[in-house]
Amino acid sequence: MKLATRMARIGTETAFEAAARARALEAQGKDIVHLEIGEPDFDTLPNIREAAKKALDKGYTHYGPFKGYPELRKAVVDDIKARRGLEYDPEQVLIMPGAKPVMYFTMLAFCEEGTDALYPDPGFPIYESMIRFCGAGTIPIPIREENNFRIDIGELAKLITPRSRLLIINSPANPTSGVLTRGDLEAIAKLAVEHDLVVLSDEVYSRILYGQEHVSIATFPGMRERTILLDGWSKTYAMTGWRLGYAVVPEPWIMDMARLVINSVSCVSSFSQMAALEALTGPQDGVDAMVTEFQARRDLIVDGLNGIPGITCLKPEGAFYVFPNVSGIGLTGSQFAERVLLEAGVSTLSGTAFGKVGVNHVRMSYAASRERIQTALDRINDFVAKL
């Protein structure tokens, strides 16, 4: 019995594999500092949890609308208007079980043999995996340290061909935490309009920014009608396990995307949507406090890594990752990640888990307490000193 040939094209997300390996070492009695998984270490706020409990008691235990509950979709467009200055109809919103279905359904809708999709490298590994799975050609956009982990607009322009159909951008970005400037986004928008590209704008870290406001590419001329906006609750509200995301889709494509929902997941759990509604419409001070703490952790880990001979680290402007360059200690990112786990008890991810450009880098998530971050820094410093 044979699998379909497309199964050979599907990849994975190595963060989960790395976490499992680290937990196996813990089971053997070794203390591990976890800097590999990209999820906030904070608990979901009490008012959000309480909303879910109340929804269960009120009978939100049945199928809901395939697009999502109307009151939640309205709350989404109200939030987008307040934070991005964009006006959408709630009918353009699809509530999804996480952000990955938005990526997958977008690629199913637009990627096929004979077309290409452009995506950031380093970037979230599911981008490339799903593009390949859908049969399209993969065109990585190099995201380099020397450009502050932003897209080089001239380089992007040269990568676009008549086969190009989909462009994926992610700002703030995983794994680099790079943030595209307003000028970057304006230039990318002009390229998208000129070449008639569909843009998947992954804005799931839009609320985790330090000292600046988020800018969406959908705000630029000609972009609302070609941009699928991706966001959700996992990162902003520490709700990764709730599996809640959303897509805002141009009107001509909304029912095509909706049919993919109907054919796959049917709908998102009803009581979870009531929790999501409370998250958007309830107090936001918990989000602000989380971002303030992330900023303190960012400063701690960046200063600590730059104090270790041979390691250099840019200071992120958003998200909760650092992407240090470890080539100065004579190791590649994959060699560093392997050895620092086994020899120092610090779990990180090789930069090549996110693309070929990250060969000299590792990703570290600072979604851990300051105490554990300091422990990791001390262990890495000792590890490097012994090389």
C-alpha cells in the first residue's frame, strides 16, 4: 500500500521535535532550559477563562456558524479598525482553529503546479512545507542579518517572475523578530500590485512590538483587494492551546475559502469563540503587561548573548525571539543547537530549521522567566568558554 506522492513533499515544524527531545532528557534527570518553543509562558487571563466556562454553562457546546459567530467576527473587524485603521465587513472574516489553517487554505486556494510562491527564508517552516505540498514552486526570499532581518526590496523584485502568484510576508517575524518598516511595506505593496500577486500577510505578532505601532500592508493602495490578513489569539493573549486564529479575506474569495473550512474543520469550537470574544472586547492591560515583561527579557537575553565572545545578536523590535549569529565561536547553528543541549542543558533551534539562510544562527525564544533566561546565558557562556 502506497502513500500519495505528495506526502513526500510535506515537511514539519522542528520546534515540537526539539521540545520532545529536551523533555526526554528531562525524564533522564537532566535540567533543561527551554528556549525552543514559540509560545508565551503566561497563563490565559482569568476573565478569558471565565468567559469560556460561562459559555459552556450556557450551552455553547454545539456546532457554530462555519465562518464563526457573528458577534466575534464583528469584534475582529472593530479591533482591526481601531488598531490598523482598516474597515472590513464582518462577512469577510473566517474564524479558524489556529493560524496554520489560514496558511494552508490560502495555499490550497492559490498554489498549484505551474505557479510559484515567494516566502521569507528564514521563515516559519510551514510556509515552505505547504507550498510544496500544494504542488507550487518555492521561491525563498533571503532575510539577512546585515539588513536587520528585513526584506531587501531590490532582491525581492528580481525573484518575481510571470509564474509568481502568492507572496507571504511576516512582520514582526518568526524566527528573526525582524519588523518591516512602513517604507518596506509600501515598496512591497507596489510590487504586489504591479505583478498582480496575492499577499498572505502573517500578522500574528502584531501586538508584540516594542516602542512602535504595527503597520499592515493592507493599508496601502491596491492591497485590500489582494491581501489575506492572518492574525489570532495565540500569541497576543497567551492562548496557544485554545487553537484560535482568523483570516480576513477579500470579498471575491471569501466563499471559496469558506468551503475549505466546511470541507475540513466545519467550524471552531463554540465556547472557545466566546473566550476569544472576551479577549478582544475585555480589558487589555494584561496584554500590555506581557509585552512590557517581554521587553525586559529581550534586553536581558540580548545583552547577555552579546557579552559572550563569538556570539552577536541584534535587538528585536517585536515578537519574542532572538536569532543570534554563532559563527564566531566556530560552530554552525545546527552544531551549536546540538551541543548546547547535550553539554549545557539549553534547548534552542538551529537556524536551518527555518531555511538555508539561517545556517550560522539559532533561534531562542525568550518566553521564559528572567531567572531561567539568566541560567541559560550562564550555561551558554560556560559552554563557549570550554570550546
